[in-house]
Amino acid sequence: MQIIPIRDLRNTTAISEACNNSREPIFITKNGYGDMVLMNMEVYEQLTASAELYRKLMIAEQEYANGKMLDGRTALANLRARYE
């Protein structure tokens, strides 16, 4: 884990290299307190994709628990009827 003060953001090349060479976020402090987090774009996209997947799985589990489900044949028949 890397923690740097906000004044070090002036060195953009070094910050960019640190972000791209690590899969860990860089924590930025201001006056000794947490202020921002920087991370590699690829890592961020993977993180948000994982969060979206877990959100959709949670919704599916809630629908299953509430009985909002169809068997496979019925679901396929509904899709065929809609798009044919």
C-alpha cells in the first residue's frame, strides 16, 4: 500500500508509473488525512465489472427467493415469441 501527500501529485510522471506498475491503489493525503485514491485504469475497470456482476447476482438471488423465476423452456419460449 502506498500513501503519499497531495503535494507529491506535482510529479505526474512518477505517479503515473507507480499506478501502472502496481495493482494496488495509491492513497493521497491532505493535511495528514485521507483525501483521494488513485489507481490503474485497468484495475479500476476490473473492480467495477466485478461489483456490477455481484450486484446482478444479488438481484437474481432476491428474485429467486421471491419466486420470480421461470423454468428454462418457458423463458426460451417467451424470448422466441418476442423476437420472432
